Amino acid sequence: MFLYILYEAYLRFQDPPEVESKAILFVASIGLVVNLTGMYILSKGSKVSLKMKGAYFEGLSNMLTSVGVIINILATYTFKLPRVLKKANPSFLQITYTSVFSIIS
């Protein structure tokens, strides 16, 4: 199974698929709103209980991930990255691009 996943990843690096930017942006925006709402609800209890503080930081982590996805998809949509990557070295650029946003979020 591991080798199959590596093989599929290699094929995607060679010929990146088109990304459904609008659908991903819509879902990520809903996730951001839900995470912000959860953080607001948990913010009062996070000052009192250690468990609530842990839940609050989990919500914060999820919110930052949503922001990272939104930034990532806006950059992909704005710069038409799948088309750009086909002309450049796709494996290097995609790995770098994805890693930066993974570290940020």
C-alpha cells in the first residue's frame, strides 16, 4: 500500500491535476466560520478549566489550518499554479509550496 501511495504521488507530481478552487474555498470558509464560533464559545471557559483551554487550543489549531487552506487555495487560484507547475519542476515547487503552508498552519 505504501509503495502504491508513493507511486500515485509521483504521478501527480509529474502531471498535477486541476484544482476545484471555488469548491475548496467554500468549504474552507465554512470551516473557518465554524472554528471561529467554537473558539468564541470556548474562550470564556478556557480561563477557568484546563480541559477547556485544551479544547480552545485545538480549535485555534483547526482555525489556523482553515486559514492556511484559504491562503493556499487563493494563491493556487490567483497564480494558476497547476498550469505553472507543469512548465516548471513540479516536484520541487509543489513540495515547497505545500510545506510552507503546512508549517504555517
